[in-house]
Amino acid sequence: MAIRFNEHNEIIRETEYRAILVGLSDEKSEQSDWDMEELRGLAEAAGVTVVGLMTQAKKKPVPATFLGAGKVEELKEMCAVLEADTVILNHELSGIQLRNLEDKLERRVIDRTILILDIFAARAISREGKLQVELAQLEYRLPRLTGFGRSLSRLGGGIGTRGPGEKQLETDRRHIRRRMTEIKAEIDDIRSSRATQRAQRSRSGIPLVALVGYTNSGKSALMNRLLELSQQKSEKTVTEVDQLFATLDTSHRQICLETQESFILVDTVGFVSQLPHSLVKAFKATLEEAKYADLLLHVVDLTFASHDFQALVTEQVLAEIGAADKERIVVYNKVDLLPAEARPAYYPNAAKDYCYVSARTGEGIAELIDLIRQALFGDRVSVSLKLPYDQGGLLARIRAGHPIRELEYMDDGVRVVAEMSGEDLKQYSLFVEGS
């Protein structure tokens, strides 16, 4: 992996790096171990070979070099012994700290934010995803122009590589701000289109269910399992890889149940601890699918030792996007890999139900579907409507969004018996038979 950008702000990959991972902790704790293990997963997802780890028990970072002077020297020796050409910090560093560390270590220095941005840039496929990543990259780079020195050349050709003169830096700032304005305008257009699509789905009466959870918790695998039960075509399946941030772009699929009820299932980008705020903000349009969903499926990787911590991170991100109070079902995934006594009962903020499933084997999926049906369609009643022939649009809407039990074409209209909620019934109250 080479974290470098060309003049179009696109990733240029050159060679595989050997890296040492470095982090700070107040004291030796399991939380520190989990954070470093997650950093290892991020590094490997970016194609880095991890050859060593180092932590320093320190409450606050050193302003100039982040690490203490003695630790910097120890790290330099460690790099030489292990033949590491890269150091990855499990924190976000300032431009000055990056520059000073590179000068002292004589190695490439990368912070956690740069690493995540690199992964996102490599995985984004849709136009929207690429724009969101580029916006986050530029927001990261803007405050780091001054004092970045030689480190800035690591961030790419084009802007930032023409010298530290104040006149040139100001030109770079204007260039970045202008590009950020352009990207925000394009994302607003995409958001507007998304809002139109959301309104169309709302009018159809088909509920929206959003898969949320920590990255690599098995959301995509669960979507594919539900698609299989819905007898969807194989080309409808989504990518599933045992890797952090394997997929970034949202995927919408219609799930049709045996009871003739259906809902739209959307797979959202996975969460991670210390997700850069710029990325949360940039991906807000994508994450808003969770905000407007009728139901959330909070997928938790049961095999991870600190799955309660991962669930908490997910809850924090949901709160940040305004989805904290959404009704949800906690889906403990990968249950086939653990004995029954290891199954916890954890209720996040707004969760009423939970279940244990294996997206791989299908265990527990029937129970999950029952919970989804109860949450989405539990208040439905059977109603008989008489629709005039000049109201063909209403019949199409009812057929698209509600299970039809009876359909009869009569001389003066169409009689339809359908199941719908009391709220949906308000739209058709004028056509209820006997009213």
C-alpha cells in the first residue's frame, strides 16, 4: 500500500509496506489491546504487512512529536531491527507531529485517519461514495497545509507538493476550498435524488429496513441470506468479504416473504471506533438511510470478545445521525461459532427484541423474520375496499405495498381485500366497503 494521491485526488498504490503500529494508553488495559487489534485489522485491510506493535502509557500526547523523546528513539531502533518502512499511529496527528516524527524516524508516518481514508478511497465504487471520500480527504488536508513540510509530499502530486511558501500555501487553500464547494454541491444533488426516491418508496407503502452495525459484523452476509430465502436472483447478492470495510456503498434489495408481505432492505456502511468526524459528516447522506428507516437491524459480531463495545460505538454513530430512537432488533450474528452458554442478552437504547443467527448456516433466520414481520406488519388488519375503475393508480399502489387476499372485478369497480396498518388505511378511508 502506498498512501499517495495524484492531481485528481485519486489513490496511487506503489508497493506493499512493512509497518509498526503505535498507540497511547493511560494504562495497560483490555481496551487498549482491542484498539490496537482493530488498527491491525485496518492496516491489513489496506494491504500493509504488520511487523510490530508498540504502546506508550501516557495520558496526553507530546505536542511536537506525539510520543515522548525516549519512545521515539526506541521506535526508530525497532524500525531498523524489523526493517519497517512505515509507522502507523492509532490516533489522529497534526501536520507538525507527522512532519517531526518523519524527520526523527526517517520513516513514512501515517495516522489512523489517513489509513481509514485510504481504505475508503480504494473501496468506494459509486459516484456518491467517491465524492464523499474525496471531501473527507480534502477536509483532512486543509488544516495541515502549513507546517506539513516533507510529509505533504506523501499526500500526493498536484496540490501540496510545490513548496512551503505562504503564497503557494494560500493558492493550495483556495484550490481545496473551491473543490470542496463543488463536491458539496454534487452531494446535495445526489441527496435530493435520494430524497425523491425515498418519497416514492414512502408512497408505495413498502417499509424500509436498514442493516447497521460494526464493520465486518456480517451485514452483507445477512442480506444475502435473506435474499436467498426471498428467492432473489444470484446477481442481486451483495459482496461479502471477511475484511474491515469490504463494502462502502449502500445496497437496496426488496425482500418478499412467504406471507406476500415485502420490505426494502438496505445495507449501510459499517462503523468503527474513532471514525473520523469528516467521514461521518461526508457519509451522512448514505447513513441517513438508517435515519429514515422504519426498522433497524443492529448486527453484532458475537465472536468478537468486546462485542458490547462495538455495539456501543454503533449506538453512538446512530445518535450522531439522529437515529438513536429508531426501533431496532439486535441481531447477534455468527452464533454457529460459539456455544449456547456464551450467548449474551444485550439491549441497546431502543431495542425491544434480539435474536441469535448465523448468516452463514441460516440458523435463527426464521426467528429473525418473525421479529421483522411483527415489527413491520404486526398492527395490520384485513380491510375490504371498493375502488372505482377511474382509480387505477390506487389499486396499483395497494398491490405494490400490501398483501392482497381477494381481488374481484365488478361492474362498478374493483373489490380488493388487503392487509394494511391503521395508518395506511387512512389513505383509502373513502373506499372502505360499508363506510
